[in-house]
Amino acid sequence: MFKRFISYYGPQKGLFIADTICALVYAGIDLAFPILLRFLTGGFFAEGSSAIMDGLLYIALGLVIMYAVRTACVYFVSAQGHIMGARMESKMREDLFDQYERFSFAYFDAHSSGDMMSRVVNDLFDICEGAHHLPEWIIICSIKIIGALVILFTISPALAAALTAVTVVFMGIMVRQNLHMRAVFADNRKKISGVNSQLQDSLGGIRVVKSFAGEDVEREKFRVANGRYLRSKEDQYHVMGGYQATSALMTGVHYLTIVVFGGYLVATGRMAALDLATFALYISLFTSPIETLVNSTETFQKAIAGFRRMDEVMRTAPDIQDKKDARPLVVTEGAIEYSSVCFTYPDTETSDDGTALERPVIDHMNLSIRPGETIALVGPSGGGKSTTCSLLPRFYDVASGSITIDGQDVRDVTQDSLRRAIGLVQQDVYLFDGTLRDNIAYGRPGATDEEIEHAARQANIHEFISSLPEGYDTVVGERGSRLSGGQKQRVAIARVFLKNPAILILDEATSALDNESEEAVQESLERLAQDRTTIIIAHRLSTIKNADEIATVERGKVMERGTHEELLARGGTYARYYRMQFEGARSHEL
């Protein structure tokens, strides 16, 4: 983890070196002033007034130059140092987001979006502060502490040794406190992730909340999560308070040692009063950086807790990856073959011996789809229809068996080329919070306005878009909230038209629409499916009347297959479904 963190300094090496040099100069000037004052007080200022007056101009000029340099160094360390940290934070955030993009659906099934957002936003903010301040503080404070100790030992070894002993004792106490602080900060990160998750869940489902008058339920759930975070913060500040109190006590004991033991040394003639005054000046340079280092542990703990959570994600290997020799998919005809395919979702339940139980979803499925054929998958919920389609673009990987497109195993080709060859229209359409033009162009970034408009016409949505005051530049709102269900579906279909894939998957694309919207969407879907290998998942059997073949999927297997007429004549599951939907509907109307 430390190596990964250090690697982010690489691109900022020049800025880091300049920042380090400025920190060294800044610390050196602070160390130089007390010894300069001691020299002037003990020597130069003891000479006659005329000599002092003659030298004051040069002394003033030297101090002006010295502190002008110090001011420039402080500015550089503060401004450019923070810029360096911000650049590192930005790169970490990009790397973390890129890693999320590599994961398959299985990862997102197991992790809440609130927690993932917390890692990208909250955790990395503190890393920025740590990346800048910690090296700077370590350099400046180390130089000041070591430099001050060297000078103090030259002035009075006995008093310097006494102060060092006091420091060692208190540092031992603070190290123990530091270990406890680490656990508290880690817990704090988990609790704020819980708040983010609850907030995202409540706001994302606000329409359900309102429809069920569930505001009080959501308020209580948020208060519980927020209360856990508050208690974690209280624990954090209790630990920090003890840490700061120990630091303050150390400073007080330092000054007590100087006054009592230093006074004793002066009284016994082992130390001059002027040296004691100089000692007092240096002790502030000695204790102040120790306090800074003590206080930096809070920044360190926050940064290390945040980076540990980031590193946890970065060390997670994506479960679906391209092979080293993966080649682009070449779709010549569009033939699809499922050969003895098995797949299971890891379940949360465990057996008596503690091993994870797995629920079989696809069980030795065999399914051949001819080039250009439209095949409909029907069957009970949970039978494996959607999972069958999710395995084709490798949203999940098969446990055994194989899926091929024109004889090419989907695991042997690149994911990018595979997914570019497949178009997907789902029941739950996701539109990004941008314009209609942006959402349609998502199917093929860089498409011209004419191509976008042509895709919209194909999807029966152009006339509606043209009727809007801002046309294609109309903002659709979060998840397309300003559009109706049918309009969102047709925008999604336009997006796939623009993509122009060789293979099409329609997953319950019309099941949530009213009859009028369904008719408009169904017309555009049929146009989209022309000359493409198409898989349709549908519960409404009326939407698959034009399918070339129908396959009934139950318990992860294809139980029967044929045309509409063939399956009705067979009197199996499909026939039963058909009677339930159509004959039952007619008797109800009578």
C-alpha cells in the first residue's frame, strides 16, 4: 500500500523537490534567528553605540533579505504544495473511478453505491491534505527538532539531555494513543459511508417514499445512520482531546524543566543567564514542531484510513478480464450458441460448515440461435431469462460451458468489441442527466446531428423532440425524470439505432408501458430488430407474436422451443401461459 501511495509522487517529482527545498530553507532560517540574536546580544550589541549604529543598517538589510526569502518559501510551500496534493488526489480519484469501471456486475451487486461514492469523494479529500502536509511537516519539523537539539546540546548538554528525556517519555505515551486513534478513524470512515449509502438510497427512491408516505420511515433510518456517525465522531474527538492534552502537558513540562533545572544550572555557575534566555528561544523551536508532528497524526490517520479504503478497491482484481491474447470480435452472420452453460450467483446463505451456498440459475443450458433470427425467451420469474442474456455480453462469466458468436467464444474476444456488437434495451431505462442529443449520442460518441436525428426518426421519437422548445438540447433531468416511460424507451431505442449493433437484446422493453406507448415502442423495436440476431425477453406474450421462435426457460434450462403454433399444439408451459393471459383476459371481459 505504501509503495502504491509513493508512486503518486512520481509525476509531481519536480514540484515535490522544489517544495522540499523551500521547506529546508524555511526551516533553516527559523533555526538561524535565535543563534544570530545570541551572537548580537553577547558580542556586537556589547560594543559602543557608534559601532552599533554603523552596523544596524547592514543587520536590517540582512534580516530583510532573510525574511523575504522565508516569505517566498512559505508562499511556495503553502500554494504549490497544496497544488501538488490536489493533483495527486485528482489522479487517485481517476484511478479509483477507472477501477470501478473495470468491475463486472457482480461487484456492484455486492457493494452499495453510497459506499463507493464515499471512497471516491470523502476519503480522497483527506489524502490530498496528507500528501501535501505530511512530507512538508516531517522535513521542516525534523530539521527544526534536530537542529534545535544540536544547538541546545552545544549550549548546555545537561539541560538538553533533561528535555530530551521528557520528550521521549511523552512520545511513548502518544504512540500508544496513536494506535487507538487509528482504529477510531477507520470506524469513522465506515460510518460516514453508511450515511452516504442511506442518503443515496432514500433520495434515489424518493418517488416510492412519497407514494407510500414513508417520509417518517426514511427519516428514522437516516437518523440511525447519522447517529452512528455522530457517536463515531464523538469517540474520535475524545481520543483527539486526550492526544492534544498530552501534547500540551509535554510543552508545560518542557518549560518547567527549563525554569527549574536551568535556574539551578545558572545558580551553580554551570550556565550563563544569557544562554538560558537563548535556550528559552530555542525551546519554542523545539516544542512547536513536536506539537505540529503530534497534530499531524490526525491528518495522517485520516489520510491513511482513506487510502487504505482506496487501496482495498485497487487491490481487488476484476473477476471478468480480457485474456492476454484476446482479439476483437468479428460478427460475420450473428449466429449464437449456448453449449452446456452453467452459472450461479453466490448466495448470502451459508451451510452448517460455514461454506457459502450457491443458487443455480443456469443449469447446463443449450440454445442455438440462427443468424438474423428473432427468438423470444418466456417463462416464470427467476427462471434464468435475464441471466441468459447477461451472460452473452459477459456482464457475468459462465461457470462452465461456453457461449459463442459465429464460433468465437465470448471469453476469447475483447470485452469492448463484444459489447459494441450487442445492443441492449431494458425495461428500466437509464438516461443521463443531460440533453436528449447527449443521451442518443451515447450510442456512438462523435455522431453527427444528422445521424442522431435519423436514429430518432427510426425510434419514432423525432416528432416529439422537435415539438419541444429546445428540441434536441432539452435537458431530460436525472434518470430522464422529465420524460414519460414511453418517451424514455424510445430515446433508449434511438440510442441503440445509432449504435447499429449486429446483435440485439430486448429485456422486457415494453412491459411497463400503457397500450398506446407500447404500440409506438413496439413498432420501433420491430424496425430495430430487422436483419439482426435478436433475443427478446417478454412476459406479455402479445409482444412476441412476430418472433421466429419461442423458447420456454425454466430452472435455467430450455424446456421447449418452437413457433407460436407449435408450442400451443404441444400443450406445455407456453400453452399454459398463453391461456392464462389471453383466455383468462377474455373471460374476465365477458
